[in-house]
Amino acid sequence: MPKPEVTGLFPTPFMRVPSALDLNLVAGLVAHFSTVADLANNSSPNLSHTAMLRPSDSPLLVDAAALITPQLTEFGALLFGERLGWSLKEMWVNLLDTGGRQAMHNHANSFISGVVYLTPTHPDSRTVFMKSPGGLDFAFKNDHASVVSGPYNTDQWISPQPQPGDLVLFPSYLMHAVPPNPGQRRITLAFNAIPARLDSWGYRIAFSG
Ligand SMILES: [Fe+2]
């Protein structure tokens, strides 16, 4: 049989940057923000987070933003075909204690979202990404022990084991969740980012944070 050629049509980019933040900065962020994350999250009693932060709220966030922003430009070039000016619209720190979880969600009013892992992550509570759930059509599935999962039949993907300082970027529309954490407190810095403007043959839209 001639060798067939398969093309992955319209793939979704997911970018991982190992050691994007150095461990000194990571330690500073953990020390500073583990005391101020006092807002409860309604998806889990063991999940809390800070209020929305801006880089100007702390010199540590200025340093983090300086390291994250060039990666936004590269990721944004995949999404929009151009190296645009990008800014971090909001940042926040999540504290996921033992047993805590984050329900499936995506991020509104944003184009690139991302996470910096600040503490070791238990393998069971790696961030999981899902295809957007349907709901208005009947569903057909071939789902049993003999099925081999691949990029064309799976509906979720468990992201690689992160280390403290690692950064991941993904389109803000992508659904994601964190399964229950059986390990120690898991701390992450999350953020949303917007481009300065988009231009569709002269029809322009500008964004501000
Ligand atoms: Fe999220």
C-alpha cells in the first residue's frame, strides 16, 4: 500500500517555556504572594487566589512581566501571523491546597492566557486542556479499553510535568482545568494578555488593559 500522508488541519498552539523565570524570582513570588491570596474560589474550598494584579503592584511582577512579554510576542505571531505589541492585562496567583481543584473554564476578554508554575506540581494535578464541549448535538463515541488515543480522537490533553519557573501559553478560548491535587500546596501565577491592536485590511480594533 502506498504510504499515505496525513495533515493535522488547523492545530491549536500550546507553548511551553522551561525555566522562563529564574528560581530566585520564583522564590520571591512564592514568599510574597502566599500571604496575600485570600480570595476564595467557588469551584473548590481548597483553592484561593489573589485579587487581579498588575505588574506595577510589585517589582517582582515587573521582573516576571519582562520575562513573559517577549514570549507573548512569539506566541502571538502563531495566532495572528505578525509580531504585535502585547501587554499583560491582569495577573493573579492561585494557591491550590491539598484536595483542591479548578473546574473547567476559559478566559474571557483575553487572547493569550498563561501560567507560570511556582512550586512543584503533583503529577495528578497537571493542567488538563479539553476540546470545547458541545451540547446541542447528539454525541457518538468509540471509547473503550482497546481504543488508542491520538490527536484526532482524544478530547483532552494532560500538559507535560512542569517544574518551578516553567511557563506555558495557550489561546484564551481553550478550555482547561486542574484535577484534585493530592500533593502539597501548588502555587501558580496566571495571567491574561492582549495585543495593542488587530487590523483586518484596514478595519482596526485597539485594546487597552
Ligand atoms: Fe485558567
